[in-house]
Amino acid sequence: MAINETALQELIDREAIRDLVLCYSRAIDRKDVGLLRDLYTEDATDSHGDSFDGPADKYCEFIEKSLPYMPYS
């Protein structure tokens, strides 16, 4: 039985997205802003509702300033 190439690509893409989510969680949990910055493209944006909406580099700065006040994530 041949695997449908579109279905296979969808699975590969889903796994790549899952890896990004896990790396994001790791960066926040470990307070690793360097890793967090590596997860975004240069032109990326991020939206977190009322707390932040804007360029990803500014989000990383926002998180870096917030980390000392986050007892857990």
C-alpha cells in the first residue's frame, strides 16, 4: 500500500510544529531567552491576547523582563 505523499507531508509538518511548541515550552520553563529567540524568524510576530501583540523580538524582550516575576510557568 503506497503512502499518500500529501498525507505524509502533513504528518511531517505537524511534527515540526509540535517540536516548535515543545521548544517554546522548554524555553519559557527554563527561562532560556536565547532559545526563545531562535524559534522565531526575523519577521515573526506574536500575539498573546491583552498581554502582548507585536514583533517577536519585542515579545522576547517582554518575556525576558517578565521572567523574574514568574514563579512558575
